[in-house]
Amino acid sequence: MALPTASSERQLKHRRSIDVQVYVRGDGCWDVDARLIDVRPKETRLASGTRAPDEPIHEMLLRLVVDDAFGVRQAGSQTFAMPFPGQCDGFEDPYARLVGLNLMHGFRQGVRERLGGVLGCTHLTELTHVLPTAVVQALAEDAFDPNAAGTERPFPIDRCQAMRSDGPTVRTYFARWYRAPLTTDH
């Protein structure tokens, strides 16, 4: 894949960091901590005041407790830095509404229905979009053994270009789920 050449004259304007950490718990569930931090390298004037260089404009943590079927058992958020103190954090945490959703079945649609628009925070709601694949990645070694005798097709198949059911990766590593490409000969 070709990466566009970076300009030799570019200057950093803004940095957004997203960090997702998945922890196994003693009760068989997992804690999923997702953090978003926005900073700028120069002093930034906001409507609510000035931020020093590298002082967070946004710093938010979203935590889910997820069971072994990928169901959200508990959820909540906390905002540590925000552009409008008293407003961004001046309401009851709406992210508890994620409880009952399943990361593998309709999660993103459920998030839109429960937290879209003014029902949630743009930044925290956007952060939820990385959670299904981050949790799958964390649990891949345990949950998706290509040699397992189970009858359920591994989740990653047909969810990206490299994991096409008719492609070489599946043929090589997940042979029992391989499907020959359809021919269009008439």
C-alpha cells in the first residue's frame, strides 16, 4: 500500500490519542478502558479560556464490563478535561445506556440509537466505534483458535480484505472455513 509522502514543511497542529486496554477480571468478565486525549502543541484559545501547550482539551475515559458472550454488563464514563467545564460534565452519565448491548451484534447501531446526537458526547460516542475490534483483538488468541472443533465460524472471516472466506489467508490458516471463489463463466 502506498503511503502519501509527508510534506517536509508540515507542523503539528493537533494530536488525538486513543488508547484501549482490556483487562481480564476475576469474575470471568473483562474491563475495557478506552481513553481519548486531544492536545495541541501551542497555546490554544477556547471560548471557555486558554489552554497551555500540550494541556488536554479533551481527556475522557469510557469503561465497559463485558461478559464472555461480548455483552455489556456495566458501562460508564468520566471526563477529566473538556472545553466547557460544568456543561460537558454537567449531566448524568448517559453511557450507562450501553448496558445490554453486545459488541458483536448490532453494537454500533445500538450506540447510535441510544447515544446519537445530543443524547451523548460526540467524542465518547465516536470512541465506542473502536471497541468491538479492540476487544476481539484482545481475546483473539483465546476465542478464535483456527483448529478448534466448534461449529461457529470465527468472527474475523469476511470482515476485512485479508480474511476473505475465498482468499489465501482463510485457505491457509482457517481451511475448514475456506470457500472457493465463485466463477462468473457463462
